[in-house]
Amino acid sequence: MAKITSVSPLAPASFPNLPVIEGVRFASIAAGVRYSGRTDVMLAHLAPGSTVAGVFTRSATRSAPVLDCQAKIGRSGGEGAAIIVNSGNSNAFTGRHGVESVRAVTSAVADLLDLPVHRVFSSSTGVIGEPMKHERIIAKLDELKAELRADAMEDAARAIMTTDTFPKGSTAEVEIDGQTVRIVGIAKGSGMIEPDMGTMLVYIFTDAAVDQPVLQSMVSALNRTTFNCITVDSDTSTSDTLLVGATGASGVRITEHSIGFMEGLRRVMLDLAQQVVRDGEGATKLVEVSVTGAASDADAYVHAKSIANSPLVKTAIAGEDPNWGRVVMAIGKSGARADRDTLAISFGDIKVAENGWVSPDYNEERAAAYMKQPELVIHVDLGLGGGTARVWSCDLTHGYIDINADYRS
């Protein structure tokens, strides 16, 4: 794997101070799944009464751990739950061996923590197509159990990293009927990022009490405007997994009408999603693509993704070139409805094009100066209706090639 030598220039100043979530403990360890000398396995143990919801990649070549999780989500059980995650090997495109690896690891965790195996969820991230050396994980389970602590979430975030340059964490607190509910989350992701479900590997925990169907409904709905609205390189991973666990330790009961809780969960999900883009492989710019005036929200989303995924748009951003013609191209190729003569494009507050032509007030020097900023907004108004969408992406630099050309070495 290409050696990552520096932290992304878009990284947050520091890892957030994540509060303890009662009812869940974490541990991480170096098991040598693929590389020696790095922490690469994390375990989360949720207390009895916890509920778990999740969304997963819709890739046709999804991994054995994803298929196993999908089969388990929603099954009843008040016995608690566990999440076991490894980095270095994605256990994807590994055939029967991959299924056997998942079964071996989840069964061993179930025995270790006295859980039914359907309450043990696993995830793997890393190289595709190589058999998982699952015995290395199993050999470390006793040590993992001994290390379980409520305040070890940052270490867990580091254990799941692959080409990430920084660990990703987020937290929110909401007041419900005078009581505080806490939500915390960690994520990994840097390349192979074009979610089509949830994304990458993401684990969120709350001390709220939420019935599984309600939690699942919330996660699925919020996913559409958070993780499914980011892209680094237009490549949907075989391993994308988002799991949310609710321990109920606060005693605060959440219903489908708990708007405050849903907003707190949305903030954590969006923050983690944007951190993934900030850590896009080789990225130097965070880009928000905002589309308004589309014929429908669905059309707006198609246009926004077309712009955000265009290699020509992304390389222009990397070169700090206000090449709005590439945005016009991306709109035209998207397949969604557009009209050249009603189209308007802005970079930040600088209108560069309107009514199918360059804006009479456009100033190239001012636009070029704007493009030097580390965080940019491209706004497109189609002039056709009320449809809107927002998508977050990054630039495409030679650093992306350097990382991925040597990924398996």
C-alpha cells in the first residue's frame, strides 16, 4: 500500500472529545491482518437491550461481511450486540472462503461475549480479492475483550483506517423533555468513495432508547442527504457499511416524531460524511455543489453528482482554474432535464454564467482568486422548477494517482 506521509490539508484541527456512551465499550489491537506494526482490529460491545440499524452498499459485488450484516439487521434480540471490524483486507471477492471467514470470526466473538451469532456484526476494509487470515483476528479476541473500555472510541477510529490520513469522529447532544441524549460516531474512508446506500465504514452510537424499526427508518432517511451526497472518485465500494447502535442507557424513549433526536443524528452523519471528503485521497479542496431550480429533486441530485464526479471539473478545481465551461459540460451530459438558455452558474458569490452565456459582470481575476480557497461552492440554477440538491466532493490531484497506483504493494 502506498505510504501516507502527511495529513490532509483539509483535516479538522484535532479529533473531537467524544463523550462516553453508557452501554457500549470499545477495544482495538494489532492483529497483523495484512500489515505488521499497526492497529487493525476494533471491537465494540453493546449492552443488553441495545438496538442496531444499518444501511449497506448496493454493489453487485458486495463483500461477505456486508451480506452477513444485511441478513442480521432487524432480527429481534435483547441480548446485546457486538461489532468486529478489521482493516487491511476487505474480505470481498473471496468466494466460499470469505463466507467461512465471517462465520468463524462472528461465531468466535459470539462465544467470547455470550451472544447469539445473529447479534454479532462484522466489517472488513482493505484489499479486495485476497483470502482473509481470520485466524489472526480470532487469536486476539481474548486480548480485545480484556481491553474493552467505554472511553476507547478514538483508538477504535484509528484501528479501522486504511489510506485515511486522520481518524474521523463526531458528536452531538440534544435535549429531549429536559434530559440529555448523546450521539457519537466514527468513520473511515478516503478512496473508492461514491456511496450507494450508506458509506465506507461508519459506526454511530447513542444512549437513547429507540425501537429498531424506528431507528432503521431514521437512518435510511438521513442517509439520503448525508452519506449518499458525497463522492471522492465515483467508485462505489464493495464494503460500504453504516451501523447505528442505540443502548437505551439514558432512559429517553425516541419515537418517529422525535425531531430533535433526528436532527442530532443528522448532524453527526453529515459531519462524518464531510470528513470523509476532506480526507479524499490526494485532496486539497473541499467542494460543495449546490443545484437549485431543477425540474425535480431527483434531477437536481443527478446534475449535482455529474458535476461533482467529472474528472475535468475536479482537475480544474485542483488547478484553481474557474473553468465554468466544464460545469456546463457536466450538466449537459447528466441525462437530467436542462435548458441552456435558463442556466446560471456561480462560484461562491461570483456569477460566472447566466441565460446561456457568460455573465456580463464576470471577472476572471476575481474568480481565479476565489478558486485558491480550500473550501469552494459551485452553485447551479437550472431555472426550470423547485428541485434542489447538495453534494460534497473534492478535487482530483496527482496525489490520488500516487496512492492508488501503489495500493497493493
